[in-house]
Amino acid sequence: MAESKTTTTAEKPQMDFSVDRDTILAEVSIVARACDSKTTQPILTHLLIDASASGTITISGSDHSRTLRSECVAQVATAGAVAIPAQKFLSYLKLLPSGPVHIKGLANHHIQIQAGKSRTRMTGRSASEFSNLPSVPANPIELSARVLRTLVRQSVFAVATSDDRYLLKAALLLLRPDRAGMVATDGHRLSFVVVPDDSIPVQGTRKSLLPRECLTDLLALLSVAKEESVSFGEDDTTLFFRMGTRLLTARKLSGTFPNYEAILPKGMSATTVVRSAELMSSVQRVLEFSDERSKKVTLELADNALRIRSSSPDRGESEEVLDVSYAAAPVTIGFNGTYLVEFLRTIGEKGSMRFSFKDSTSAGVLIPEVMSGEYQQQYVLMPMRA
């Protein structure tokens, strides 16, 4: 019987290694995030796998604006490098059982994968098509993984997603000797988070813009990282974050972030405190009847009551009343209800929220009534027109 094409033994491997399936799957799952599935450059849909004679394989992915790189231990018989389709490789690894996986780089950029009784051949590309990956600058600073994770988790929801808001598609990282902070805004709302930390090795205030994709990648890395610290460095064009054997690089944005201190409202004359769980539930229910496009909900403070209502011609109307302590002049103000819910989700439903206004045309401010020992946060919401 003729031998299957996937089991040809005459070809001399240009790369040959064995690795535990669960080990390589964990790293490929992380690195494949950086590959661009919609690009017109085929190499950007591939992972670069480089097997070293020292017994380590390095896995890299890039979309030119950011790069993810990781390493894992393997039994390397022949050192070499291949470029393999990222999503196809990831999908196939997920379907394989736990155990050893044997991977060979063959002629014409073919890659043979053997696991148990499964044998597969994929078509890759030349490793030489990959651009040179950025080199980590000397003297990075060490940041607490917990601190960085808190900042990103509490901020990423408020970063702009629209391409016409170029500089707002990033969050501003603020590092001081005794605390770290992060500011994010999309022009309609602003989140400002501060985490106390007296071990940050900087002088004065160090500011860095972190693009949205960098933030989402960081959150993914930090959610699975076992390391307690993150090495952070930057040069003129690139940001670098290293966690153990994993490295994230991101191209810097050029420009200046808005003056967030000028945006933070002052002189709030109307203030009340409302339980976070009650506010969340009421806004979510009322939001079901808001205009599909604007998501507007109206808040009215008067006579020890907070009324939350919305209406639309095709959905109907809804109103909820929460008992609060408020005896000042009545205030009626409209907000995007989705923006309210997104912030409350990051804070959680425990405790209460201090809600402050100046008038119906000025921004509102939400601050947790009892500050968390882990972080402090304030949230500014611009009002919607009547």
C-alpha cells in the first residue's frame, strides 16, 4: 500500500520537536491574539515558531502594531523555524487529546503534526517573511501585576472604540512613587482610577499612552499570569510588557492625551447616595424601554426620591423610584444608560454610590461611597441633550 502523504519519511525535517499539548496550547492561545485575520498580508495571519537547540520553542505573533511572544520547554531534535497559520493551528490543538505532540517543519513550508494516532500536514510560509521583532530596551521598571491588572480592568470599558477618536483609543497610565493611576475617556465619559503603591521606582510623574488593543492584551495576560510583577519599558516608538516568558509590545500613539484634570467637575451642588445594587437593577430595567439608538435614561432628584425613567415610541415607557436622602433644589438630567451600567459592573453591586450633579447641562460624577482599600475610582458622565 502506498504511504500517505502525511506520513512521508523521506523528507529531511527542517525543524523537529516534541512538546506537551496542554503546554503549547496555553501559549498559542495567548500569542494568536496578536495575529490579524483581516489583513491583506498573509504572513500576519501566521505564528512564527522557532525551535532552539537549547530545548526551548519561541512562539510569536504580530499585526505590525503589536506583538505577542512566549516560550515553552520542548524536546528539540532539529532546531529551526516555521510560520504556521495561527487560527488553524490553534483550532487543531484544541481538538487534540492531552499528551505529547510531535511537530516537524518540512520542505516547501509544510508542517507535519503528529499526536497519538492523528497525523496532519498544514501548509505554512517561510519564517523569513516575518519582520524583525522589537528588542526590549534596557532598564525596565518593575510594576505590581495586581496594581496593573486593577488599573486595566477598571478602565478599559471607557476607552474609545471609534477610529475618529484616535488619541482617545488609549488610556493614560500615570506612575508616581506612591501610586499608579489610569485615565480613560471616549469623549462622553471619563474613568479615573488610582491604586496606592509605595514601591513604584519612578521620580515625579511618568505618563504613557496605552492603546486599547494593548489594554485588552494586557488584561488577557494578567488574568493568567502567575508572576507577581511586570517589567515595563518603552523606547521612542514601542511599549514593552514582560511577564515571565511572555512579552507584549505595542506601537505608541503620537499625540497628547486630553487634560483630564480640567475635565473633572468641581462644585457639585446636588448630591445623593444610592445603593449600587438598586441603581444597577433599576437602570437595567428602565433601559429596556429607552430609545434603541440613544440609550437615554432620565434621572430626576427631588423630595428624597430618585426617579429613573425612559420612553420611546416603539418600545413604550418605564419609570422606577428609589428612596434617597435629598432635599435640595430639583435636578433633572439625562444620561446614556449603557454607560451607567458599564461603570456599575466594574465596581460591583456591593455598597453605595455617591451621585453628584451641578445642573441639568453639566456632567455628573459617581464615586463609591466607601472607597475600596485596593483602589479609588471616580466616573464622570456627560449629560445628554433634552
